Amino acid sequence: MSEKEIGKGRTLTFEILKYTPSDPESKPHFATYRLEETPGMTLFIALNMIREEQDPDLSFDFVCRAGICGSCGMMVNGKPLLACRTLTKDYPKGVIRLMPMPAFELLKDLSVNTGRWMNGMSKRVESWIHRSKERDISVLEERVEPEIAERTFELDRCIECGICVASCATALMRHDFVGAVGLNRIARFYVDPHDERSDEDFYELIGDDNGIFGCMALMACEDHCPKKLPLQEKIAFMRRKMASIK
């Protein structure tokens, strides 16, 4: 099918995993849906059409529709992607198989509980500023050089969608692995001048196979990151720092 024909009235076939773990009678199976493609259609639009017109019981997550909230992550033909940013025209065969992201608790169909995983990771890496003196809100904040602030803000762009975790072989094999999102969080506080933790302090948090030394550097996290964060660069940076601890 030519590029001009794609998105102009062709019929799309969706194979979607249906399963409710909390229901003893529910069995995992793929349900098939067909709908007519429209120009500029995203998976988010298609899923809403399926739920509104064919299966009101279909469960998936969404909030913003703009690739900012990170809620609509799912497996699309075997790859973790955001439904709101994935165009159906990019699938010339017109057959799209959707599954929930692995590594997270499955709630129902395509809906997974990334929040519980992210909360545990946040506590694990102590994701907050550590400093000895109390903050005085009556005085101006300490000056931070623009280039340092930019490095910190760059890492703060993570939307915690879980796609880097779902694409990570280590995370799928080792459930206690903090993943690229956790290592990115550590790197964010490492470069923040407000945080007074030492290299040794960070080593206590991630200096093992469930942390920085568990990454196999397959780069799937960076390849699939919807925000194009420099994850492998920061992981390599933290590995060098942690490997130097005696």
C-alpha cells in the first residue's frame, strides 16, 4: 500500500490483550477489533474509538494526549511506546497488536500500575535533596550557574512513563533493579549543587547489581525514551563515579 493510501479509509485490525487479574474467571486472551483509519490517527484516538463504539469494557490509561504525562505507555507490536504519540500510519500492514507493559503490576487489559513501581524506586534512591542546613524561605535561594541548572533541568524532563523499564532486559529479569529511570534520578541529584551527598552516599544506594552495575548497556532505554533523554550517557557517568569508590 502506498503512503498516499495509508490513512485514507483503510481498515485497521487491532489485537488487544484482555485480562483482569482480580477476576478469578478472567482468562488472558486477545480480542480483535477493526475500524476505519482516519488521517493523523494515533493509537490513543483508535483506542478511544474502540472503547466508545465496540468495547466499553476495554481498559487503558491516558491523561494529557500530548506525550507529557506518560500514562499511555503500552507494548505496540512488541515495542514499548506512548499511545498518544504513535501514529497508525506507521504500520503499513494495518495490523497492530497491543499488550500491557511488562515489569509493572497489571491492573486490567492495557492498564498497569506504574505509580507503585515509581514510588518504590523513588524511596529506594532517596529522591529528594539532602542537605544539613535548614532552608530559610525569607532569603533568596543560592545562586546556581546556568549551565549547571540546565544539566539538572534536562534530567528533570523524565515523565516516568515506564517505557525505559519495560524495554530493559535487566529490569525484566531482576525485579529489584532501579532501571534507567532510577539511575537518571540519581544522576539528577548528583549534579544538583544543593544536594550534599557524597560519592560514598550514592554508592550505598546504587552500588550493586540492582543499581548501576546491573545495567548491561543494551541501550534499549535510550532507544525507546519518548523524551530522548541521554540515559546511557548519564548511566555511564554514574558508573565511572561509582567504580572509583574504594
